[in-house]
Amino acid sequence: MEGFLFSLYFSYVETLELYPHNPPLMSDPTLITVEVVVHAPVAKVWQHWTEPEHIMKWNNASDDWHTPSATNDLREGGTFNCRMEAKDGSMGFDFGGTYTKVVPHKQIEYTIGDGRKVAVSFEEKGEETHVVENFEAETMNSVEMQRGGWQAILNNFKAEVEGE
């Protein structure tokens, strides 16, 4: 996953440097889906997904990366930012965006800094919660690499929620 984060960092930074105010959007973007079933009620899942002190615990695709800071203004029009860094200090980047839809315990939609759209749904099934994340692919990395990286982060999320 280290390669994924390295590629994500450079593609995100390069896009923002080339197009700081108007990033290019794909006319027909590829949609990637990752999902997980978390063995916890939706209220706990929502709390861990949305509160910065929890986000910092799970928001990494590999053990050699971490999220030392996170902010989250969870409302339509609100913004979020996660500082993602290699633990050895060799690189890092801010991953942020603006919320376009927030339905507590059900759905979050946002646009990230490079213009791509993301939708996350939370479906409670008894004491379990099905989390489905759909995001528009960027064009610099393979769909498989992107899916693998986002799935690794989602798997860390599941482990953090269930381990608490």
C-alpha cells in the first residue's frame, strides 16, 4: 500500500498544482466502489467516521503512514481536512473536501479538492452496519490500485471500530 499512498500523494498534488482553481473533470468518470460490514451499531460507526479523534486512528492504507491531524465541519457546505504523512517524515499531503450532502447515520457526499465526487452510505442491519463508499477514479493510477488503497483504509476503519 505504500506505493498507493505515494501515487495518491503525487497525483493529488500534481492535479492541484496544475489546476488550483478549476481542476479538470472527466466527462464520464469511472466509479469505484469499496465496502465493508462493521460489527457495530450505526451510531458508533458514524461517530468513528466523523469525529477527528477517531479519524486519526484509522485513516491510513498501510502501517508506515498515519494521519496526525484531522478537522471536520460535518454539514452541507462544511469542509474537512486530513493530514496524511509517512511516519518517517519523507512525504505527506492534505486530503480535504467540501460536504454536499449529510444525512446523519445514513449518507455523506462530498467533493474532494481535485473535483472528484465521493458518496458514502451507512446501512444498519441489527448490530452491524454496511458501509459502502463510491468515488470517482482519478486518471493517473490504475483503478485496481485506487480500489486497493481505499479498501485498505476502509478495512482499517472496520478494525478500529470493532477493536474499541
